[in-house]
Amino acid sequence: MNFKLLPLRILQDEYVRTKFKSINKTRFPQLLNQLFETEAIKNKNNIIKSFMRTGIFPLNPNSIDHSRILQNNESVVDSSSVTTHVIKIA
């Protein structure tokens, strides 16, 4: 089975079972648990390879596709000029 399609397969099965009803907040964690119980998630190598492919671990800035990152059009604020307000609640 193609592990990338596994979440889609779980959703398709749920929609067929419920005759295409929306997935509510109580059902979603159960479906997520189904995914976590699959071999795709239990297999440590799949998880490690996924992080390596993204460049997150081990950190490899060259493997990150910056074109897929949302760009912020606002200028960057210098953190030394930002004032922090602390509110104490008694």
C-alpha cells in the first residue's frame, strides 16, 4: 500500500461508512488514531525519512524549498525595539 495515500483511504472509508456525512470533532480523533496505528506511522524509518526529506532533521537549510513558504510582505521588526508588557493577575 502507498503510505502517502493512507490518510486519504481512511477518510474515504469513513465517508462511505457514513454516506458522506461531515466528520465532527468527536470522530476526527478516532480517525487520526487509526492512522497512528498503521505500519506507516509505527515504522521508525518512515518517520525519519520524512523529516530528512523536508530538511528539518538533521537541519539542512539547502533542502528547504523556500518557494513553498508563505512570504510576509511586512518589514521585519527589530526585536530590540519591541516593548513587552507584562500584566500581573492577583
